[in-house]
Amino acid sequence: MSATARVIIIGAGLAGLACAREMVRRGVACTVLEASDEAGGRVRTDYVDGFQLDRGFQVFLTGYPEAARLLDYGALQLRGFHPGALVRYAGRFHRISDPLRRPQDLLSSLMSPIGSFGDKLRVLRLRRDALNRRLCTEAGGGNRTAMEALQSYGFSPAMRDRFLRPFLGGVFLDQSLSIPCRHVEFVWAAFSRGDIALPQGGMGAVAAQLAAWLPVGSIRLRAPVACLEGTQVILASGERLSADAVVLATEYAVAATLRGEPSSGAPGRQSTTLYFDAATAPVGGPWLLLNGEQEGPIGTACVLSEVAPTYAPAGRALVSVSLADQTAPGGLDQQQAVRAQLRDWFGATVDGWRHLRTDRISQALPPVSSLAGQQGVSPRLKPGLYRCGDYCETGTLDGALLSGRKAADLVLADLSAGDRV
């Protein structure tokens, strides 16, 4: 491979950064072009009045295999959630815990009305099968939907509606649970082998760590790309950059536009998260709160500062609320409806909470339809042009990292072969 090989990566999200990181690790310099003012794509953290606000509610799974291989977990200073959830049902919260990690919670979990004793045994079976990569086989195939998989395991409607639907619906931003079973298998295995966590510096610390491993000057910010001409990249400013290989590391619709193809037309999965500043935490401990009543706008909630105290200034608490219907119209009426449900949960103290921000992320996850048939597809689109992104793999943070490495592997192999493909 020529020492002067020129590689341009379009997009400084996690996929683009992972791709660049692998190339630099193997001795090939590259330039990453980013349209916005900061690297990270959707995985960014803003600082507002001393609070750390991620771009929409996000969590980090330490059980992700590619993340564990690539990232320095110690430097991220990860803080874990309780292995379970508090489920709101019949006017109160009920504790559901992983009995293998929290045996002291076994009795309260068994006595809760969130599913039967048999349902809780089925959760253990689901865990075992996910870890052994047998979940999809047991459910009838990887293209079965998540809901069909849960039904095949025999979960009762109560367990599905009070726990599994709000939990998985929040994870996949898909209350219908139409996501392919293979993605549920992958994510459930990650839940089972590790922790749900937050970096002490916010989710943006993940992207910052990747960016810090690149040579100074590798990332060009505020450099939107207008179009491609072969392996020439034309910026919106009119500047032309030549390359031996170009990697599209943008979200799926932008990537389709840049390669001159129509996008699928399917909307991305949207997330809507409201952040509140509270004088005290309404719930003590690092809990995920699930709305198991299937009523009201709230899907999940969390006191983020109970998980990682750095998310809020001293003496304050940061509450995040994610909507069940991610496509619901926003505005003051939405905020009032959320407050009304929070008041029902926690009392009049909610009236004193200050609304910090509402994040409406239109492309929080790729559309379910874009994930079909992606696994095993080559990152090479045509000679000199490649792609990576979460939609190329599992639609997850880990999928973005893995797709970036796979794209880098193929680019480097092609350049070494002298094919410029």
C-alpha cells in the first residue's frame, strides 16, 4: 500500500471515528469530514446550567463485544444502573431485578404483579438462549419480529405489556416491537453479559475518546459535503478533495443521497426526551422507571444523577423522561401532559421542577426496514466507495463501531492489493 494513500471518511459519528481509528492504528492517515461543530453524531453531550444533557436518552451497554474490544472502559468511568427496573403499575412502582445479579431482590420480584412466576422463569430462559445465540432459533428465525419472539416463548400478555413492551420499546424506539428477532437476541445478550451504564462525562465521552486517538487535524468540523464525483469529494464551500477511497459514515438517508440513490423513504425511529432540574431525586438509586400501565405520554424515566452524579450540579437532580409515542406532537401541551403524569407518580413536588430542554431526535435510530438484509453485506458500494454506520449492522452503538472497523478492514485490504476499490 502506498504511504501516501488518501482516505476520506464522511461523517464523524461513532462509525466514522471507529473507521478512522482502525486506519490510524494500522498506519494509514485519513481525513474525517464532519458537517456539524463537534464529532460524535448522535452520541453527544451538551452542558446546560451545570447539567450534562445527552442528545436524547441514551445508555451504554458494557456487554457490547465491539465496544469492549475498542474502548477504554476505565477511562470512561462508567456508572451502572440497577440490574432491573421499577415498573409503574396499579398506582405504584414494583421492583423487577435480575435474580442472578441481585438475589436479595428475588422475593420482591417474584411477588410483584408484573407477570407470573412462569413469566419470570421465561425471562431466565430468554437470557440463556440469547447468550448461547439460540433465541432466534427458539423463536422460529431471525426475521421474526420481537413481538412474535416473545409470544413464542409463552410470555403472558401481562408480562409483555407491563414490562417487556415498555422496556424493549424504549430500547428500540419501537412500541410495536416489529424489530427483527436477531437484534433482540444481540441486545439481550449484551444486557445479560454486562451492565447498563453511563459514562461519568456523559455519552459524548465515548465519541471524545475515539476522537482523541486520532492525530491532530484528522477531523475537519463544519465541512459539509455537497456531492461526490467518483472518489472526489466536493464540499458545500466548493472545495474539492481527491481520495483513493471514500467512506460514507453518515446516517442511511444522507449516505443514499451522496451516492446518488433515493433513500428508502421510511422515516428513522424518532426519540423525544424531556429533561428536568429537580431539587431532590424523586426516586433514590440508579433505577430505570418503566410505565407498565400503558397510559399517559411517558414511556420510561430516569434520575440520571442517581446513576452518575456528574450529570447534575451539587444539590440538584437531573430527571429524564422519554415518551412512549415518540412521534407525538411537541410543544407546551406535551410538556403539561408529561408533568401531569409525573405529578401522579411523585406528587406536588413536580410543580417545582424546571424544564431544561426537550430533545426531539428525528433519526435517533435507523428505520426498521433499513436493517433488513444488511448483515453480511459488503461495505464496498463500488470501486473506491464504501459505507459504514449502525444501519449496516445491528442498529446499535456497537453496530456502528463494528461497521466502522469492517469498512476500514476492507479499504485497507483493497488499497494493499492496489485495486483502489
